Amino acid sequence: MNTDYFEIDRLIEDFAKLYSTACATSWFKLEGNKRPSQEEFRHKVVEFMRHFEYTLASFPQTAEADQFREQAKKSLEREIAKVLAGENKDVEKRYKYYVDYG
């Protein structure tokens, strides 16, 4: 069965932009670090992205939910790889804005 999880796929695609960069930026502000390296920033974004795994674990324990979790985790790992490689334009833009104007 190939189920379409459009909603969760869209969420994961925008997760770094909407949630994780805001959390990472706030974390660095609270730490008083106005100039983290790009690598530090990307890793902090990924740390917050991984919090989504806790959400996935809260879904029912059924075969369909297992398939859902597997697909969502693969999608999450693809997006994490993009962030770590500097290929997520929203993360890169937010980093630049933070270090230039934060």
C-alpha cells in the first residue's frame, strides 16, 4: 500500500524554516552567542528538527502508523541532510540575517 501523507511531507519540508531556525536563533540569543559558525547554526537547527521524532513516536502503534513513521523519518533525514550540506536556502538566509543583524 502506497499511502499519500501529503500534509506531513509538506510540514517536514518547511520544518527547518518554520520551527527549527526560530528555535536555534532563540537558543543562540539566550546563550549570548551573536556569531555562531554556520556549522554550529546548522547543527542546532538539526537538533531542533530531530525533536519531531518525539512527535512521530506518539502516533498509534499500528502497521499503518509504522509505515507513516517510516516515510516521515526518511523525509526528515533528507531535509536534515540538506541543512547540514548548506542546501536549505531558508536556513542559510536566517543564519546570515542573525549574524549580520542579531
